[in-house]
Amino acid sequence: MTGVPVRLWPLAGLAVLVTVAAGVGLLPRWPGLVHLVALPPLDLYGDLRLLLTWAPSWPLFVLGLAASLTVRVSVLVLMLGGFSWSRVRLVLSFYLLVLPLLLFAAEATYAAAALLYSRLFWPALAVVAALAMLLAPVPWRRTERFRSALAGTVRGGFRAPAMLGYALVVAAIGALATVESAVAVWLVPVSALATAATVVVLRGPTPSRPQWRLAGVLAVLLFAATVFVATRPVEPGEPAQRRAGSILLMSGINSASGRGTMFSSRADVLGYDCDQTYYFSYAGPGDGQPRGRALCPIRTGAPYQPADTQQPLPEQVAAFAAQVRELPRPLVVMGHSHGAWVAWDAVARGLAPQVDVLVLVGPFPESPVGYPPPGRDGRGRVAGDLLRLLVPIADAVDFQFEPDAPAARELLAEANSVARLFDRPLPAGTRAVSVTSATDLPLMPDGWRLPVSRNVCPLRVAHPYLPDRPAFYREVNRFLDGRPALDCPPWRTWGRSFALPFGVPAAGRFD
């Protein structure tokens, strides 16, 4: 393959096909569309996300995967100079090497969107980024032997400067694609141009001192990571003066009595002592629960286990209404994650008129993808089946979740069911504030704002730890005090724009 110039017309043809297919509705118009003409293996990752989200049956998924590999191998072989057994073997070896990891990452990305669990999304993105940065230069080495190409890539310092530049350009194109679905379509040729330019660079001679260049790129990345981590802490504010009334703390899915970050939340910092602090139980009213991590004794509610958090939503709403009925007013309810949905549904339906203020902690405004019941064909069948296989892995990290439990089927398995829940407005006299985690934003394709009195600027705190961080207390106290919200710098939500294209297309994008 030495001396054979790279051919760009196959990439141009693919870009035209993708643009036309998206324009006429054969492909979903979502920001990840620009990855379908990206540098391998990112192109295959785009295909896998599409297939997992769309495939209504296993036979169609297998057929689609075979078609994807055929197209990808053919395009890359043609770009390398034309069909020959040695080139086909090189390209096929490359794609088969990355396929298992990309499939796992694509399924984790889908599961993150289906379960609204960002802790799956970010590791999957890290895997994809590592594969792309380290292996994308391999096919463009001037050799038709896979092992030689791989060894040459390592000796060439993984062409780190070129790959870093390409990564930044692809991220910028993807961010622009989040502006509007039509924009994503017209950015496909732009993405193809970026791929073509990078291919020309990777096909060229390796610059001198590649290991030094690699070290320089690693130093830049380390510096950026250090700055990111160092700027996260927030100085704790002054505790609020004692307030009137009471506060009810609601933990989320997979919690249990005394277990869950909400139980560690400092109600005293918000102005409530232990006599004013109550804890919600998913098992209903009762005479008290094990204290566990709770700051205050838990004097009400029946002891509950993780399985109780996955009971039908109407039962949870009824339990909520029963437990707030006699609490002193003005009553503030602070619901974390799933708890925010339960509280909203109860108050919006008029079943809990005693609630004066709702603090929604880490709420998700929508459930962007769904999955059919076990054994039933339908959009997302393959991804749903694989999701159920991941449940034992989730149990190993203490995330006990049953995707076919009643609450999950009501709120997550049916796409957009959460959005319909928030379509029901709160009573006129109820104030509400939404406090969102910036790490959750990539799972919110249609935005993070809710129809509430105040949407706090997304906090740089992971979803599970939101209820017990200084930044959270500061924002909630400002709302309860009637003070204006802190300014929201534009860069606070940039992570969503850069990460959203690496997610899966929402269910509505296929319509």
C-alpha cells in the first residue's frame, strides 16, 4: 500500500447518501448524525447507536449490523486504494477488533438514556474517546498488514496532535448540530470534510519526535483535567436562620430507609431543626424507620426497601399524599430524582394541597427512549434485551434496578411518559425550584428546564450527591429566602452540547 494515494470520493459519496437519507426522513435527525461520516471507528459507533435504538427484532438487528460492516469495510477499502484481499483483511481486522467494545459502549449509552443514569453514559463516552484517539490512525498507515499498522501507530505516538485537533473539530461540529435538527443534516458534509482533512494528515509521513508530541498532548489533557477538578469546589454558605413549618425529604429509586444521599442532607443548613424534619417512606405511613445515615431521627413512615421504590406510581403518590397530610405548614418537600416525579404528580393532581414549596433535586424532564416488554418485538427490542442482561452488573455496584418493575414500565419503558407527567401544572399557590446536575444534561435532548418558578443553573455535582453539597444548599436557601438566583455562566451547559451528539437518538427522532 506504500505510495497509493488516499481516495476521498467514497467518503464524499457516503456523505451525500447520509445527508439525503436524513433529509427525507430515512435517518433520524439527531446530533449524532455527523458521526456517520466520522473517522473510523467513530463511524461504526454511530451505526451501533442507531441499530440498538431502532431495531425492532433480533433478525433485523443482525441484518443491519451485517449491512453496516459491509458498507464501512467497503468505503474504507476504497479509500485506501481499492479492493484487494490484503486491504479487506486489514480493514475487517480493524473493525472486528473495535466492534465488541463499541457495542458495549453503545448499549451502555442506550441504557443511560433508558434508565436516566448518567453514570453509564460518561464511562461509555470515555471508552469511545479512547478507542478513537488510539486506534483511528491504524488503517491509514502505509502497510496492508494489521499488526504492522498497529505497531506503527504506537511508534508514531498515536499521531496525538492530529487526533487531538480532529477531536476538537468533531466536538465543535457536534455541538453546532445540537442547535436544530435541520442544522445537523447540513453539518454532515462539514463533518466529512473534517474527516477527509484528517485522513490526508494521517496518511502523510509521521512527524519527527512523535513520542515527544504525544507527551505534549498528554500534558495538555492533564492540565485541562486539573483545572476542571480544581474549579469544582464551592465554598459553603452561611446556614439559614430557623424557618417556620417543616420539611419532608424524599430519597429516590433504589434507596431504603436510612440509605440514600437524601438522608444525609443537612436540613439544618436550610433552616430546619430535627423537630421540623421528616423523611418520606415508599412503604407508606408508619411509626418510624431505621435512622441509618439520616441526620435526624426518622419518626414517621414505615421501614422500606429498594423494591418499595419500584411499586406502581399511583401507589407511591397515594403514600406521599398520606404522609404529608398532617405535617406542619408551610411545608417544603425536597424530592431527589424519582422522588421529584412522585411529589410533582401528587401535588399537580391536587392530592397533596398541604405542599407549599417543591424542591426538585436532579429531576429529569423526559424519558427520551423506551423499550418493549420482555420477549416482545418493537423499537428498541435488542437494546432492551441487552439492558436486562446488564442488571446483574448493576447489582454488583449496588444499583438494584428492575427495568420491568411497575414504576419503571410506567415512567421509563414508555418514551416521553415523564414529559407528560410534567405537562400537568402545579397549583397556582405552589412554588417550585429545579436543581439539576450538569452531569445529567447529555440525557436531556430537549433541554433541562422545567415549568417551575426557578430553574437553577446546573450544578457541577454528580447526580447522586446533589442533596448534600454546598452549592445545592446555597441555591435552595436563596430560593427559600426569596433572593434572586446566582448568575448562570454560558459555559456551565457547554458539556451538554459537546456530549449530546454521543448519545442515542430520542424516540421522537424516528417519527
